[in-house]
Amino acid sequence: MRKVLKTWMVLSLLLLSVAGLVAQDTSPTDDERCLDKDGFINEDGNCQVSGGVTFTIQYPSDFVLQDAFIEQTVDDYIDLQKSGIFQQFVDINYATPSGNPWELYLDYETFAFSEDVVSIKFAGYQYTGGAHGQPYIKTFTFDLSGDTPRILTLNDLFQEEFNPWLTIQPMVRDQLVEQFGENADVTWIDQGTGEDPNNYASFAIDGDAIVFYFQAYQVAPYVAGMPSVRIPLADINSLLKPPFLEMGS
């Protein structure tokens, strides 16, 4: 009986020791406590809480002078980009756990099909934490020929009786495969350039060609960036509506 009691006491002490170790191991570390405060441990070993948002926007002054509708569209888009990143920053209580400020960068490129049909491509970049930021493309193509300016869609370019992507997709795929070379993933490319018109939503009309832009990860890994493909209008002439049909003939 005495031996059993002694064994029970030893086991009880061992269990209490293990329980104590478990409790100690699960207590939050300094890094975890600091992270709970939306901070990080700096090089001095202190818990530092910091934050901020910077933005750099290249504004297309000359382009918007063409028409008040263009100016309003561009201004609304830029305001949306700024308010979006600021709202995300507010939602995380004005602090960036990594200590790196958030960033919004916006640049542009303009194109002209004619005096009345012009395009603008915005190349954006947002960093909101993590290993790297997120690049993105946004395009607008304007038709100023009528009494009321408007933004053109793909439906305004192609005739309704055809499925244009049956013709365009193989052209796009071949160009992308050539661009990526041995790194081309044909399955990935096919998924990102299928018959869904949303795959081609970012486009510009540049002189005698239509340019399609693809978002990061759409047709290739992040390191491939945001590739573009240029299709001469003459090569898809049978698919087009006026006035693009005349240019493609």
C-alpha cells in the first residue's frame, strides 16, 4: 500500500510539472503581445506601433482636357482608388503591424483610334502588407462622336452574330506562349483567356489594333507581371462593327 501511495505521489508531481510547462509554453511571447497591439518589435527590441498611407498619382491633365465627361470619369476612378485604400487603413485601426507604410501608386498611358475614340490605361499598385503589393490594370475607352460621350464596351466593338473569342482566343494564346517561352503554362493561359468576355475587359484601341491587358495571376504567376497582347484590327475585320470595321478592312 505504501509503495502504491508513493508511486501515485510521484505521478502526481510529474503531472503537475508537465501542466506547469504547458501553461508556460502557451503564454504569449513578446512578439505576440506586441502584435496584439498592432505593433512589431523594432531593432532596439521595443514594441513599436506605426502606420501610414502614401499615394503617388500621375494625373493625365492633357487627356482629360478633351472632354468634361472624360475628366469626371478619371477623377471618379482616382478618388475611388484613394478612398478604397484609406478605408482599409481605417478598418485596421490606423496601424500597420509590419511597420511598413501602405502605398498606392497610379500611372497611366493614353491611346487614340481617332479624334473621337480615345483610350486610357491606368497601371496601379497597392501595398497593404505582406510579401509584396498587388499590381492591377484599369482601362477606359471613350467615344466622343455623338451628342453624349460614352464609355465603349466590348459589345460596341464586335458584331452580335459572332462569338469573337473563338477567333481571338487562339491569337492571344499564341502570343502569350511566345512571350513566356519555356515558362509558358498553356493550361493557365487557356483558363485566363477563355470565352468569358470578362477575361478581355481591360482593353485599349491603339491606332490600327486592339490591345488586351491581363491582370496579375490571370495567365501566369506573379513574376510574369501583367502581360498584354496586340491584335491588328485587320486580322479580326469580319468580327467588327463600324467604325472599327472600316479601319480593319
